[in-house]
Amino acid sequence: MATLASRRKWVPGPVIIGAGPSGLAAAACLKQKGVPSLILERENCIASLWKLKTYDRLRLHLPKQFCELPFLPFPSNFPTYPTKEQFVAYLESYKDHFGLDPVFNQTVVNAEFDRKYGFWKVKTLGLKQQEETTEYVSKWLIVATGENAEEVVPEIDGMDDFGGPIVHTSSYKSGGMFRDNAVLVVGCGNSGMEVCLDLCNYNARPTLVVRDSVHVLPQEMLGRSTFGLSMWLLKWFPICLVDRFLLLVSRFMLGDTEKFGLHRPKLGPLQLKNKSGKTPVLDVGTLAMIKSGNIKVCPGIKRITHRAAEFVNGRKENFDVIILATGYKSNVPQWLKETDFFSEKDGLPRESFPKGWKGECGLYAVGFTKRGLLGASMDAKRIAEDIEPLWKLAEAKNFLTLSSPLPQQSS
């Protein structure tokens, strides 16, 4: 059996795992402070989730000013809600603007802190040359793989018996793939809602599974984005009053969503977001399709049978395709040998926002706030500010060591 070739590399600055928006933001903030870093990425490109695993019609759900990364705004000619292609172009320009050069095709298989020597050791497996492993050694480790590293595929009774395509939204590109088909969409978040709308545009017949309660809000209120309006109101009023206002305006604009099988949670949308991280759905036209009957709404699934599904209310219906809009999860517990900072249960920092960005022994996290790109930017700035004085102190010690005169030999 051949022995894997291995090499070790010393990294003077932090090692950043993940070349998505969070990793790029962290590297840019560090560079602004004069701190070099090394980004490791398992795919062959930056922003692999956006480039490889998103559907064609996707746009940013929040206005661009809430989604820009530190020190570089979106181009002024971009629309309020940039398209997927525009956002990817922005990230490419961000990388080039700051001279970031990630090392691609490097899958992290193990990362642990060597307490004897005081360094992080990050072991990777090269995808192009699978015989070669590399161990990167650094004083700082920044985890930027985020909340959406791997697909969540639920276990539903009878899935193996379905006999037709079962597709996660990470593989869904457009409704053209399922024209004229009866499609069961499992998951009622922003992705599930928007996939249903996209399917309608291709004469598919979508049915949306809504197992839990969900807040549906209009994307814009009173001529402003709902998110932007919420942030402004929170400067002046307590969160419970802002939630009441959002629900009142939503009721006026969208009607009573309960009538269509979309039951609202007891907690208001902002309170629920703060407590659980569950994001309200910002409607971009799906609700109108539900009201018109073009999109059916069903409760939870009891079991899957051959080309059909049985729901918890006893209803049965035939389907050609199942699309899982069931989201993503962190994969940190698979490779990080540390359980004090990151939870083994969900792979997220144990401390909630705004504390979940710094661990012990030079360990940091960016992009795990459940507050999107805005939260990732906040994390990135905090991390750079925390590492900068440590970096300068280390540089000063190195300078003194190199510049100190050699001891004279005794005669």
C-alpha cells in the first residue's frame, strides 16, 4: 500500500478555512491591519456555495447595502437586490481588490491545537493530488466554513421507495428541469418558497410542505426594504413593538396567511430570529401563487410511497419529483478537534451573537452569527482588531531577535 506524501508549511499569519464571503472578509480586514493570512478552500473557486449550489433566479433577499463586505461597496449601477451573477462578480472583484490568493482544492481533514508548542496544526488533503497531504502550522485559526457547509437531507419514511428524482436545492438550477411535473417541495424557508415560484414559471405543479409555523413578510414596506425599515425602527423602539408593527403591516399587505396553511409562530419575526436564528420569509411573489391555487400547501409528510406522498392529515397525492429545500448545516465537528468553542451538536459556536467570534488559543469564527453577510462582516472586523496587536508584538519580537548583536567570542 502506497504511503501518502506529506509536507509541512509554516504560516506566519492566521490560517482561514473557507473562501466564501466570510473568509474573504476576514482576510481583507486582516490585510487592512497589515496582517497576512492564508485561505484554504476545498473547492476550485471562491464562493462555491453561490457559484455551484444556488438556483439561477436567485437574488439577494436584502438590499445590497446590508450585504456588502468591509471596505468595498457594491458598484453603484447594481440594482437594490443584486442577482446571483452580480454578487459572484462582486466577490471576485473583492478578492482582486485586496489581492487575496486562496489555496484551492484543499480539504481540511483535521485541525487541532498543539498545546506543547502553542500552534494550530491544520492537515489538508489535496483534491488534485490525492496522494499528498499538507500540514499548515499557525498561531491563529479562523473558521470561515459557515453555517451552510453541507446539505441537510432529512430522513423521511419511505424515501427509498419513491422511485423518482429526489433533488436537494443545492442541485436545483431552474424549473425548466421539471416542466409540467407534479413537484413536492419540502421546506418553507426563502429557498422553498422561491423554488415553488420558479416552478410555476415553467408550468410545473408545485406542492409546498409546511411542517412548522413560519413568518411571511413582504420584501418591502412603505417604500423601503422590510429589513432596512426594521433596523431603523429598532433604533427607537423595543423589539416587541417593532414586531407588532411588522405583523400589522404584513396583515394589511398580504392578508391572513393562516387561511392558506401558513401559520405564524407565537414569537414575532425579529424576536424569533434573535432566539433561534430562524429567518422570516421575505415574499417575492410566492404568496400570490398560493392564493391563486397555483401552489398547494400541505402539512408535514407522514410517509413517502412509490411516486406519492401521504401527509399527516391523511391526504395522499401523486408526485413526479421531490425537491428538498431543507437547508444546510455546519461541518465543523467533522474536522475540528475542539469542543469547548464549537458545539458538537450543530457545529456552531456555543456562545450566541455577539460573543461567538472568539475562542481560546487563537481560535476564531466568522460567519456563524445567523445574521447573514452583515454579521459576517462584523465578525471579520472584530477578529482583525483582536489579532493586530498580537501580530505586531510577534513582529517586534522577531525584529529584536534578528537585530540583536551576536555575542562576542571570548579570547
